[in-house]
Amino acid sequence: MRIGAIEAGGTKFVCGIGNETGFIEDRISFPTEHPEETIKNVITYFSDKNVRAIGIGTFGPINVDPKSPFYGYITTTPKPGWSNYDFLGVLKQTFNVPFGWDTDVNAAAFGEAKWGAAQGLDSCVYYTIGTGIGLGVYIEGQLVHGLVHPEGGHILVRRHGEDNFEGICPYHKDCLEGMAAGPAIERRWHMKGNELDATHPAWELEAFYIAQSVSTTILMLSPKKIILGGGVMHQEQLFPLIRSYVQQNLNGYISDTALFDDINSYIVAPVLGDNAGLCGALALGVESLKSQKSL
Ligand code: ADP
Ligand code: ZN
């Protein structure tokens, strides 16, 4: 069964074809430009692929309320042309197939739950730590939406005593994203994250901030797996540092082995690796076909 997948990122789009086992047989990638050109590329790619459904995991914020007249829109974004853009509607006019639609991070959480690090579990959260910080939430077998959708990157964090960096979030300055996303690392240390040595003090500070948000997530949602992805998490030395800070933050309060002996398999990297986004979109596509069949 051929299912289409679209991973719509702020800098690049990845389109692919896969099946219900999570196998991806083909993909292309192109830069995110003005929506007309970008969507034209998407339509051209899928036009001869004969897909049965399409899943979209996209940058946001987006409207995920099926009852809203603006369902399927990108809502507010500084990206030229994309604000209030009817992304889903435009594709629906061209392809008469069921569509899955969600944030890129909810999609990644779903893909990991179906085929990756949280396979067989009914809950997980997925943080992406890259150009921005996003949080996808899958709880009791459902992706979480609500007023809008989770925005865990903007959780407020307690400042490190020796950190005078003011933060770069345009809304909150020193929220998690303002202190710990890739561009914050670059602004603070005047070097890109991938140029900093594994022993650089940047990583201790990075773990200090990420662990606060992870601890809050554990306390609020009690997920069975925490998955940390995105470019910054390619720095593998962050994992033990984050685990250790999470243990310090919780201080033994939650008495589950996941927070003690088993923490190495509780706070993990995505198993789908750099495929997490596209596989997540594929999973949304597979699900949209299933739910249409069961109607
Ligand atoms: P995006 O968030 O734009 O989809 P990424 O997840 O690759 O893309 O994140 C890009 C950010 O991550 C940039 O700020 C970049 O400097 C940082 N980054 C990418 N690779 C690494 C690395 N190996 N180590 C540290 N930071 C990295
Ligand atoms: Zn913020």
C-alpha cells in the first residue's frame, strides 16, 4: 500500500512514499520557499505516485481543530507568505485521498510510538532541539491537541546561577527555546553548536535547561518514554548529563525504576533517527486511511 508523507520544515520540505510498516521507498527534499512554489513542488512529486493517503507533519503553529473553518491552516509565522495559509486545503483540492495533519513534533512522537523508541507503548513525548524547540505529546494512545497544540519549547526555565545570557526568544527572551535552541547556543558562545568540543561548558548548561523542561514534562504528563531529537541532540554527551539533572530535579520523588536504574532506556534518542520526521508523517497518513475505512 503506497502512502505519501510530507515533512514540512521551516528550512526544507521532505516528501516521500512509504507503506504501513514504516518502510520508506522514495523521498525528495527541496528548500521551503514561498508557499506557491513549495506546494507546486509537492504536487509535482505526488502527481504520478498514486498514493492512497497522505500524512503531513508540519512546522507551526497550525490549526488542528477539525471543527474550525481554519483547520489545516498554518496560523502565525514570520515565514513570508505562510501566515494564515491553507496548506491542507490546497492539497485536498488536488488529491482526493484521506489526509493526516499534525505538527512536525506530534508526527515524530507518533512515528516513534508506531515504529521506533516507544513502539508498543501507549505514551511518549518527543522533544526536538534544533533551530527551535518543539514538543510532541502522545498520551493514552492519542496525540494531544487542545486549545491549540503543545508548545513545550516555550516553558519557562530557572536560570543557571552563573549564566548571564539574556535569551533570544522574541516572546519570552529566556524560555527554554530562548536559552537552549541551536541559535541560542551560537549567540551565547559565538560558535555553532557543531563546532564546540564535547567537553565545552556549553553542554553542561544545555543539559541544565533541557532537563528542567523534561522534569516538568514527567511531572505533568507521566509519559512512558522521553525521546530527544533534533540537530543539537547529535551531541551524544548531552544524554547522560540530562539524565543526571533530571534525577537531581526529581530527587527520588517519583518512585519508578524508569527514573533510577532504567533511566538510560527512559530518556533516549529517536530510533528512527533523522527519519523520525518523515516516518511520523507517514504514520499520520497510514492512520488517516485506517480511520477512513472504519467510518
Ligand atoms: P531544524 O530545527 O531547522 O529542522 P536541526 O534539527 O538540524 O534543523 O537543527 C538545526 C540547529 O541545530 C542549528 O542551530 C544547528 O547549529 C544545530 N546543530 C545541528 N547539528 C548540530 C550538532 N552536531 N551539534 C550541535 N548543534 C547542532
Ligand atoms: Zn519563548
